[in-house]
Amino acid sequence: MLPSTLDQPPSFPLNILADFGGGGLTCALGILLALVARYSSGKGQVVQTDMVSGSRYLSSFPLLQTLLPSSLLFGVGPERGTRILDGGCPFYQVYTCKDGQWMTVGCLEPKFFRTFLALFLPALPSEFKQRYGGWCPTADTQMDMAMWPRLREFFELGFKTRPRDEWAAIFHGSLPHFELINKFWKLVCRFRRLRCPSSFSFRSQHCIWSCHTNGASRPFSK
């Protein structure tokens, strides 16, 4: 279910899936729902959550897809790493640039794929295009799975013709589906370097500890 290619093991999702998603996020949601129920009923609630159940809940969509033999999104068994979202799709992939940095491409919708080609192809050097005898991918090749190996090779070699920052400048402001990966910060940024704020603050504590009824703010009773 985790993205990979046929010759590699599935990628590791760090601790984001279980600790933060399946555990922390579902627990925080349960606490918020308990606070809402407490305000309306005046009764306390018990929040029961665990990382395994939460992770399975978050993974409902891909888990259900793996039960469909004809699914185009996830492959199972020998078909792993050959579908759209499991690492087999060339237009939903991470590519290495000339300077060793990376760009992610995620243009599943046809209109976004056309925009990607409109920016990517003119940026390739003329000698690179000659290498393929004048052949270039078109919008019609997107869902032709027989063309995916050639399409992946074309994108892999194409991204290696420019450093990451040049590609970022080319795609800047076009679509939210092309991202640079900042190796130093280990963050995925949308064509700009993100700075970690030195402090965090809320505009109002009432957004946590009170709710609004008839335009008035009323703190929860202890």
C-alpha cells in the first residue's frame, strides 16, 4: 500500500502516520468532540483512541482500493508499484535534479498534466529533445500505462538537465502540484523557503476555552 517501485521495498512513512495522524490527530479530534458534547449535555466524555485503530481509519481509502482488483490507484502483490498512487505513476513522483536536489510532481488531473508539459518541455535543452528523436510526451500519453516506463525515463533525465532552483523558478506560481524538496530543512516547500517561527501565539484564548452563544462568549464551567 505504501508507495514504491517494483525493484524497491515500500517507502517508510516515518512516525507521521501513526504517532501524529493515527494517534495525535484522532485523539485531538476526540477531545474537541468531547468538549462540544460536554457543553451541550453537561456530562463528561471518555475519549478512547489508539494509534493502530487511528492509522487504519486514516488508511481506509487505500485499504479499500487494494480490495478492488481493477483499481487504477493501488496495486497488490506482483502489481505493487505499477498504479497511480503506489509509486508506479510517472506524473505522481519525486525526481532528482542536476544538483542532487529533488522536485515532486503530482499532476493527476488532465488539465494539470497539460500545464506541467507546457512548462516542462520548453525548458528542456534542444540536445535533450534530439536524444528522443523529436518525441515528446503529450496529454494523450498520460493514462497510457504502456507508455509509463518511457514517460518516467523522460522525466527522470529531463529534470537532471537543470538544478532544483531553476525548476522551481520555472514552475513558480503555476500550480500547487509541483514542489521543491528542501534538503537542508527536510521540508516540502511550495517554491519558497519556509522559516520556522520563533514563537507561536493565539489571537484569543476563547477559541479553545469558550464558545459563542447568541453572540456572547461564555467560558466553560469547571
